[in-house]
Amino acid sequence: MKATVTTAPLNTVSRATIGDRSTRRLVRFTKPSTITGMRSLDCRSAILVTGMSGTGKSTALEALGHRTVDTDDPGWIVEVGTDHGGEPMWDLDRMSVLLSGHRQGWLFVSGCVTNQASVYDRFDAVVLLSAPVDVILSRVMDRANPFGSEPQHRAQIASDVAEFEPRPRAGAGHEIVTTLPVDQVVVALERIATYRARNRPPNLLSER
């Protein structure tokens, strides 16, 4: 199966398929020397990495050599009462403090919760990580997070992908299909951060 990487805003979609020359150009464009050159004080971007469980958010963050926040870690989630019971959502006050305080370099935040859309405008880009359901279910059987180890977990994950993935997909400006090797996922994320840092309006930081 070929995987597709969306490396530009969806209103000006630029797609690259594994094995095509365009993908190899993507990798060369974001070689380490190029990425290092973007790590100056005036190149600031905050990127939300979202996607369903098993799409590789935590793996991507672990491989990124930048400031990262995994909102699955303690302290970022609060339980909010709904008609269907408790719903895990971001602590928006804490998220606001994080984004307001980020003044230089690249910040990658990962998570997938129902209230994340309320702060999309605080991020320079929203990136959806996706994968075929069979790949997701295979991954969640063997990971540190115990959710996915039981058949009922995997049935829930498959159901959630079908029902809920359209929500983060609708808000994302970029998509990376994570059947790519993790180093190529990292390259794609860094390229998005580079693009956003270079194309940031001069007054954007002061408006945040």
C-alpha cells in the first residue's frame, strides 16, 4: 500500500507518494543541515499533532529533537461531565499558558480530545496522523499503553476511528499517513514547522 503525505495547507494541497521523486525531494529539502538553519530565535512555531489512538503520535514526539508535549501525560486532561458521562478534555487554561509562553523555536503538542478545536487558532498548524485501521489495531496490541491489549479495546478503537476521526480530519491543514518510517514522519513534521515559521505573519506572535 502506498502512503501519502500532505505537506502543504489543504487549500493548496501538495501530495507526495512513497517512491515518487517528489518524496525524495521532500527528504532532501529537510536534511539536517537545512532544519538546523531554521532553529533561530525568530523562527517560532507551535504545531498540534493529532490523530486517533495507534496512529503514532507518541512515537513521533519521542523521535523529534525539539520541545514536545504529550497531553496524554498527567496534568493536561480534565474530566468534563456530559450527557454520556465523563469526557476527557484538555485543561484549556494550562494549554493557553503553554502556547502563550512559547516564544522561540518549535513546539510540538500531541493529543486528540473533543475540545481541542477551541484552540486551533493558537497553533501555527494542525497535523493529522492517520493509518489504515488494520495497521492501527496491530500497533496497539504491542505498546506501553495498555489500551489496545484486549479484544474489546481494539473493537472500541476501530469504532472510534470510524465515528470520530472525521472531526480532527476536518480541522487539520496537513495529513501524514504513518505507514511511513518514523524518520520520514519526523522529516514531514519538521518541514511543516519550517514552512509555518517562514510564512508566519510578523504580528502573529503579539496577537497570541
